[in-house]
Amino acid sequence: QMKKQCDQKLLIRMKTECVPCPLNLETQCPAGYTKITNGTGIPDCRYYLEIKTHTLSFPGCRHHCMKEFEQPECCQGHWGPDCMGK
């Protein structure tokens, strides 16, 4: 019995919105994602505040999140919705 289905594991990464670092402690990843950074996250971004006619930019923090996702795929020599052979 040859294997017909060879699912591919995909890692989907994303970053949360940039916010002031102390506020980022509470930031959660979207549903289904796992937070891979700790504490206040990574200070690798800037957030903007609009004050009357000016926009000010400040250094901020964000979290990195990831999600494991299985993409159904047929093994070599198989195809179609049911991964049928030749």
C-alpha cells in the first residue's frame, strides 16, 4: 500500500501591530497563532501619533506570531481530490 497523500507542513508567520513597548505586554496573537516572542516583544518598529497637523513617530514594539498549517498534497504519481494513482 503506497502512500497517496503527502501533506506539506507550512509555517505562517506574522507580526502584531506596532504599539508603545509597555503596552505590548498585553498584546495577543490572532486566534490560532502562537506567540514566539516574550515580554514586550521586539523593538523593531515605529508607531505614529497624529497631533493636530503633525504626525509624530515613536519607536515601538511588536510580537512575532506563527501558525502551523497542513496543506493537503498528493504524493508523486497521484493526483485529484482523492489522490488517485495511475
